[in-house]
Amino acid sequence: MDVLYFAWVRERIGLPKERVTTSAATVAELVAELVAREERYAVAFADLSALRVAVDQELMDFDAPLAGVREVAFFPPMTGG
């Protein structure tokens, strides 16, 4: 699946996008796999309450299932105006 990073998440990880092969069943499990990879992921995902996630371009919770998912995106909450 493609994993996309936006705003400061992208800055901390150093990539806008990557293709990930995962055995994770949920977004939270995917995050755990990423955090186990390298310190930069641990820094980016240190406070999940400061992040939002979209699964196939729909806002979801971190317990969302990943079966059949093509894209997961992580980004900080957006403010409107």
C-alpha cells in the first residue's frame, strides 16, 4: 500500500510517500511497524492524538482495518478559516 505523509509528519520522516508491505490488520498496527523501523518514525508518531489518518481518502480512526486498503495518509489536524 502507499503511505503518505503531510506537513510536519513529512518533515520528521523525510519522505512525502512510500510503498509499504505490511502484515498489519489496523492503522495502529501499521504505525507500530513503522515506529519499530527507525527513530524518525518514532518521532513522527510520538503523539497520535496530534495526528489524523485517512484510509483510501476517508477520515478514519487508528483502529480502522487495512484489509484491501490501497492508501493510508497521516497528517496533523487542519484548521479552517
